[in-house]
Amino acid sequence: MEERQVDVAIIGSGSAGLYAMGRVRPSGKSVVMINGGELGTTCARVGCMPSKAVIQVAEDFHRRGVFKRFGLEGEETLSLDVGEAMGYVQDLRDIFVERVISNSTDKMPEGMFIRGYTRFVGPNLLEMEDGQRIRADKIVVATGSRPIVPDAWQGYRDRIITTDEFFELDVLPRSIAVVGLGVVGLEIGQSLHRLGCEVVGIDMQEVIGGLSDPEVAKTAIDILGKEFPLWLGQGAEISEGSNGKLRVTAGENSIEVDRVFASIGRRPNIDKLGLDAIGAPVDERGFPVYNPNTMQLGDLPVFLAGDVTGERPLLHEAGDEGRIAGQNAVGEKITAFHRKAPLNITFCDPNIAQVGQTYASLDLDRAAVGQVQMAPVGRALIMAKNKGLIRVYADRASGKMLGAEMACIKAENLAHLLAWAIQQDLTVGDLLQMPFYHPVIEEALQAALYDLYAKVDAKNPGAITELRPL
């Protein structure tokens, strides 16, 4: 049987795999990248990028609702060509995918990139579908994940949409149930509503967007629930409806819809990797057990990166994990790396964001909480976006920033400011000594920080909070 020897083998050419390759190739070690699925990364094909294109179209069309308030006329005659809109989204998607491919796998020397599926037959040995074997000193597994569709729903699979199918649609369903109101469900669900679909959102949790702060969660539910119905706290069941529709039931609620959008999570692509052949440790879910600071799988010469871990399905995390895995695959010794401050953003309207420690993870006996309502914020009022709530958390004794949860306009930007501050171990007082322009949305964050500052023990030297004495 043909066997090829390399220093490093990378399985998967998505974001994490490409970042790993970016660390391996400059080392001069021999490497192959193996990929059996679609090229172009999940983010570019079916994730972050095309979803933002849909969100932008939907938000711009929805914006006509405030025209009259601004003295603008003609909103009644503004129409949407869904086919053209989805064509635009697909064109952008194709551009994103082509950019990834042309700048990555297309530029690899002959023999470095191998198309096909592979599996472990030993800790250092892979076998391709055609029988070729690849022996590698170190192996990086970056095989990504796929949307979950429960076994009980498989009989209706032709009428169930996931992100794998959504961006191929030319016509949108007249009615749809969005099951799962995390990041993907909220973003796509709200966009579908704004594009003219009859939407109902369903989640077995009592909250949406992964929020753990009860006040922020209530605010988000109140705002989004005014756009389309939210059925929370009950799991969804699907059965055959009338005239080819599906009946979706959650507790006492029931509706017939043309389609179901399933956004109840993603499953790591590990089923056919043969991890059992190398004695890979797994948890109670069957997911690989790895060190998040080294990305090593148990004590094997194998490193994980990206969505395959089942833990942090975010591009910036996949990038970091790919770098860590790649570095340790070529390093003389295995090195543990600090991970960045947690940052999660849902691009619904208003944005939902979590930074650093969540409310649920706080020790409320030692933490202080500050907040601001968006209603009176001048810049937000001018934009007709003055709905929402920001809650910020700090250690009560030291004033050190711990985290935040928010549902508000431009939370995507505010969350970054806070993530940077938390990673730099800044205090509430440190942040209040930063410049805040007027009028900007950041003034809302400033107000929340003032509220928080009043509740922490650590104060800035001098009598004036905003200025540092010379």
C-alpha cells in the first residue's frame, strides 16, 4: 500500500485549517492539507459573510418604516424583488468563496493539497478513500461542523432548511418556523420577517441570543417579539400538516408553515475520522477532549482547531485555534497560549452581544453591575434606534472590568471596546478616563460605566473621574 511521509498533515481547508497552514509552511517542514468537503470555508459559503448580506438587504428594506417620521415620502410604493435580492447575496457569497480559494488552496504547490476524505488508522497514520496512506509526525484536525437536524425530523427533510440550503434559495417561503433562537436563528429569522415572510421563532430556552442577564434578555425579547412571535420555553415538534405544509407545535402553540428553518446547533465532523482507532478521549457528548490552550487532543500527536471542537464556533476563535495548533505541530515543544477575552455578537436589530464573563458566571457577592437604557441616548434617538439596554460588570473591590451583556444599536462596536479593555485588565475608572465624543452611541456605554463606577470601591486618584492628575 502506497505510503507518503510528511512532518505535518492538516485535515480540513476551512478557516482553522488555513490558519494552521499559515504557521506550518513558514517553518519549512513538509506538509499536506487534506479536504473532502466543499472549499471556501464555512464563513464565506454559508456563515458570517452571506448572512450579513441578507441582514443588510432586510434592514435597508425595513428602514422604510421610519421614512414618514423623517418627512420622507414614498415608502408605500417601495417594493422588494426577492429573486434579485437573493441573487445579490449569492453573488457576494461567490466572491467571498472565490477570494478564499484563490488566495489559499489554489496557490499551494502540486501535491500539497489533496482532495478526498481520510481517517485515522494510527496516531500518526491516515488512510485516504483510495487506499493511499499518509504518515505524519503531527496531525491537525480542522474538519469543521454541520447543522443539526434531529432524526425525528428526517422524514420532512425536503421542507427543512438549514444554512447549508438557505443561501441557495431564489424564492423565499411565505411562512416559516425558525427553531432555535441563538445567533443564526435570530439573524435569519428577523431577516426573513423583514423580507416579507410570515415568521414564528421557537426556542426551548426562556431566553434568546444566548443571553444570561435576565434584564438584557427581557429587553431583547420585548423588542424582537414586537416584530414576530416568539414561543419560548418549549421544544418544537414537527408533523405533517395540510396541503403540503408542516405543522410545528411547541407546548400549547401550533402553526402550519411552508418551511422550517432549523438552527438548533452544529455537530462536529468527527463521525468518519476514526478517532476511536487512536483511543482519542471524548466527553459525555462524544466530542473530543482537548486542551484549549494547546489544542492537543489528549496526549496524542494530534491537535484540534475550529468548529470541530464543538466549543467556540466563531471565525476569530477558529483563527486563533488554527495558529495554536499549527505552532504546536511544528514546535520543538508544546506551548500553552492565553486565549482572548470572550466576545459573542448576534447581528440582529438591535445587536446582541456578550463580552468577557457572562452575568450567569458572576459571583454577585463580589461583582457590581451598572446599566443604561438606550431610550434617552441622543445619537440613538436621532437614528430612531433608541431601544435596548447595556449592562456592564466589574469586580466590586478592585473595579476591574469583568464583562457585559447588551442588546442595543451598534453593540458590535461597543462590545469590541469592552473586550479590548477586559483583555488589558482595565478598571471602570480607567475606561472613564478615555475620550468620549459627542454625540455618539459610545456615550451610552459611558453612562453605563458611570453607573458602575458609583458601585465599585476602587476610585481614581483626584476628584475628577475623567481626568488624570499630572
